Amino acid sequence: MSEELKGYRELPIGGLIVEPGNAVTYRTGTWRTFRPVWHEDKCIHCLFCWVYCPDAAVQVKDGKMTGFDYEHCKGCGICAHECPRDAITMEKE
């Protein structure tokens, strides 16, 4: 998927969402210094990580945590902080 980037004069003035649903096209995972690592053996699938993740980077299938979308995870660590079983640790990239 190749998209031509807009020049600064073509961008809308801050805070406008002119193309709804476009967040999936912005790969923000390279911003990260730390990445979450999931320890499946400790996980109770409470999904607190999914609820609190501001980037929707926690992947869930059939009501269970299955991993992370590292292309969109910014490494904020909220998932690890909220996990009641320490099933997520933050490791340096």
C-alpha cells in the first residue's frame, strides 16, 4: 500500500478527523522504546490489557488474549501496569 504523503499546507488545522477510520493506516509501532511481552502461562484472560490499551494493540480472539499488534503498539506500558497477574512485562527494544 503506497500512499503519497500530504504537504503541510494540505493538512487540516489540528484536531480534525477528515477521514474516519484511518488510524489503521498509521503504523506507530516504531515510536516504541519498550515492547510488551505476553506470558501466556500467567494470563487469566481478564482482558484488562485490552480494555485499557489506548491504541487497540491487544489482540483478542474468542474472548481470550492472543498477543499484540506491534505495528500499532507505542509501548506505553499501560497493559503491563493493569495486568493483575504480571502476565505482561515491558522489555527494551
